[in-house]
Amino acid sequence: MPSHPPIILASGSPRRRDLMDEAGYDYQVIVPDIEEIHDTAIPIRELTAMNAKIKAQAIAPQHPESIIIAGDTLVLHDDEPLGKPADMEEAAAMLARLNGQTHEVHTAVCLIREASDQVVEFSVATEVTFYDLTPEQQAAYHSLIEPLDKAGAYAAQDHGELIIEKSVGSQTNVIGLPMEALAEHLESTFGVKTQFS
């Protein structure tokens, strides 16, 4: 039995589950039933922080003794946040827009343990540069993945080597959860140790 409070990952993302598994955390998944905020007028750090917090707050009251982990990831290009595409046409347009360009991946994380009135919020940004691909190469990449559930219509962990020339910063952040910062906050605030390093 762990010596720390139970952990709940408030996310349906299989990529975040994979990252938590790889880091060796003992946790359960509860997907929050909330409507995310999509307002491009809100600065990306504030927007992702708002969405992460409402996800965590949706779960916390029913599980006050648990540590709730919630995150929200968006891609920022030309000062405009890009979320998940609505359809394949929008996905193709997003990938074409990022093609040969450098953008930022922003993830905000909110940790809540209601029983002890603890709330931790932080955000991480990673700079990602794409190769300059032909339209045919872009279409070929999309044929290999499912872009509709991914911010920016791509996934670093799914054939990312075909589109990503380089990235600067947390690599796990690009996948959806900045594990280095998460591990640090879980240990310093809640005493949760992990194999992740």
C-alpha cells in the first residue's frame, strides 16, 4: 500500500496514462464530465490553467482524500492557441500551418487534495520545430495516426520523428503531461515519490 494519499488522474487521455504508468505511479482514472473553455482571446497560459483547474475541481469534491491530477495541453502558433481539430479537413489545415515552423506546446497542470485544502498549479512550455514537408508527406503522416483527439493535429509519440525536426524543453510535455515538473510537485507537496527521473 502506498504511504501517500490515493492519486486520481482526471483525464481520458491514453497518452497521459502511458506517461503515468512509465513513471511508476499507482493511480486510478476518472474522466471529468465538463465542457472545456475554448476562447482564443484568453492568453494560452491562462486558458490552459483554467481548463486544468475545472477538470480537477469536477472530481475533487467526490474524492476529498485523493490527489487529483488534471492537465490541459494546447499548441501555440503565431499567438493563436490550437486545440483538437473538429474534422480531418481542419486537421490537415493545422498540420499545414505548423509545417516548417516553430511553435510552442503549453500544458497547465492542477493538483488538488480537498481534504487538506491543497492546490498546486503550474505550467510548462516546450518549443517544437517541424520539418518542411510536402502536402503528400503531411497526408501520409496523418494516415498513420488519429489526429482528431490531439492538440495541433499531431502526436510526438506517434511517428513524431517524421514531422519533428527538433524540440527544446520537456519531451513528456509535448506528449501531454510534463512529468519532470509533476514528479517534483507531487514529492515536495504530497510526499509522493516515483521512479521517474
